[in-house]
Amino acid sequence: MLWTTGNYDLVVVTEGSDEAAMAALLTTGSLGNVRSQTLRAYSSTEIQKIISLMP
């Protein structure tokens, strides 16, 4: 967990299968006391591959 300033108070980075992560997010969100935003992140290798596809 990282504490931040600006639009977000903190950032939590987790790893898991897509299904497990979504189930945890839905369970936490259903409690009504937090809001979340899921963002796709890329490793340096992945982003280099994506950039190499640019014309």
C-alpha cells in the first residue's frame, strides 16, 4: 500500500488471478465504504513490446 496525495489517498497493488482479484474488489465495494478503480499496469517488457508496435 502506498499513501498518495492528489486525486487518490492511497494505492494498493495486488497480484492474483483475474477472477480472484475481481471477486475481492466486488466484495469490498459491496460494503459501501470504499470506492475503487481498477487499472491495467504493464511491466517494462510489456510496454516496450507495445511501443515497438507503433508505426
